[in-house]
Amino acid sequence: MLHFAFLALLFFTSVQAAVVSNRTSTPGKGVENRSLDEIYKAAQAEKGSLRIGWGGDIQVSGDRIVKAFQTRFPGISLNLTVDVSKYIDSRVDLAIANTNGSDTSFDVVMLQTLQDFPRWKSGGHLMNYKVATWNDIHPEFVDSDGAYTGYAIFTLGDIAYKPSAFPDNRTVPTHLPDFLKPEYAGKIGLTYPNDDDSILYLFTVIIEKYGWEFFNTLVSKQNIEWFRGTSTPALEMTIGSSGGPSISFASSSVYVPSVGRMLTQDVYMAWPQTCAIFSRAKMPETAKLFMSFLLSDEWQTIVTGSKFATRKSFDHAKIMEQENVDPFGFMDFMADRERVERMRFQIESLIGLPQGPDPLRLVF
């Protein structure tokens, strides 16, 4: 038992060290010097379909990148699998175990399970690759050797609401204590925090600010409707004119444009969704092309707008200068698996196991 505890501590320490080292990384050598078209030419010589593990809990999340990529690079075949990050990384680990590391199930992955990347790197499973725009990426969001790279900033904690329930959006609550008011009882829809580590971390920072009293009151007084999937509460707001939730502070509305969205004036969470190419990728040039496109001016212009970004030139909202979010907090949280599991089971003891359909199979 002591031996196991020592190994667990050693692993946690090494992951934490990897996370901290990223924040002090310097501009790297060996940056890609080919244009997208030159990489495309090399990728055309490869046969097959690029196997992509795309972390997400709603099927449409991968549609836009596939369409944009195949329009830009005709003739390149993509096999993109959308699944929650905790299952994609499990498929990778099983493939490594079953093939003695000769296969990883995917050629390239984009995940929120940030703790996986240092572990895969230390096992020799990741390819060091620095995209052409490398020196424009916040160094805190990359591995200094290029083994993994944050390609986008995701956030949770803004307010999603049903427009018909709030015809005057000035009445939408933007401070968390307001959600405890009697008028919101029976109207709040939230994602199960014990089913998704990003939502779990959102509730962690909320409880750190407001205490367990906030969560206990929310559960005991507000008749919360809990859902699996970060988009599901927002999606439920689009069904029918009455019934169901009308507001949420723990749901993504990115893929539900018909609901309203209000920026929170309270704590929220953010993280660098991170990508990596496996060292045994069957189509390495195609994987480099895909990763390079994700971090290119072309794609960043499409997806960032006025929002946050890992690339400094596109980080118009300035993620490093925000008051209500720690851009590194989720990275530290995911590395501390004991803390994650402790928080998960504390919450689970109060709200029970996640119930409901698999969000990836929902059709709206």
C-alpha cells in the first residue's frame, strides 16, 4: 500500500511538473516552415483516412471542422470520431496496451483530459510537432517540445437562457447567488458535474467562492433539472413553448444558436482544448496538415471572432487578463486526480448518479 501511494505521488508530481514547465516554455526550435499547401502536397501521397479523436459531447461539434478542412483540402479523407474525452483517451490507452504501443486507435486527438498528454509524452507515444504559427501561441498552452498544443480556449459558466422567458435580457441573472431566488425554482437546468470534469471544475470554483451552502441550497430549494451533456440544458430550452428549463449557468450554448447567451459577471472556467499527434500515426503528414489548419489564420479567423484564443494574435478578449477566471486552474485540477475524484463523489453523494440518455445520441 505504501509502495502504491509513493508511485501515485510520484506520478502526480511528474504531471504537475509538466504542467508548470509549460508556463515557462520559450519559443521553440524546429518550427514547421512549410506552407499549408506544401504540407497538403505531402499529405496527398498518403493513403487512407486520418483517424481523429474529437473530444465533445454533441455530435455536431465536429461537423464544421470536417466541412472546412475537406473544402480547403479536397481528396483528403477524414475519419473523425466525436466522443467525450474520457472515452477517447481510454480507447487510446487500450490500443497501446493491446498492441504493445504499436497502435493508438487514433492518429491525432483533441481533448479536454489535459492530464493525459504529459503521460503519453513520457511514454514516447506523442510526436513532437510545432506548427508554423507556434511562436504566436501563448507559451503557457503548449508543451515546450511540441508534443501537445492548445488550439482553442473553451469556457463554461456563461448564462444560457430561453429568450421567451426573458424578453428583456437585462433581467437575466448574471451573478450566481441570484439563482437561489425563489422565482427561479423549477426553472434551472444544469449539467451533471459528476459526469464531466469541466463542469465538475466549474462547480469546484463556485463552491470555493460561495461555499457548500450555495450548492446545498441550490439542490434543496431550487428543484434543479439535471442533464447529461454540456449542451443538453440549452437544447432542452428549444423544445416547446413551456416546460423544461429556462435558464442555466452550467451549459454550453455554442451549438444552440436559438437560445440567448449572457456573459457571466461571476466566476467561470476556461481551458485550452489540446491536440497532439501520436508518434505511430499511420498518416503523419495528414495529421500535421490537420493540426496546422486548426492553428492557421484561416481557421482561427472562422472560430475565434472577438473571443479568447490560444494564439496571441487572435486572443482579442485577452484570456490572461480576466478577473473571474484562472486560465491554468483546470490544468492543475485535471492533474490532481485525487482532488477530482474527491469532489466528484462529494457532489454525487448529494445529487446521485448521472441519469438520462447519452447526449451523443440525442437528436434535436
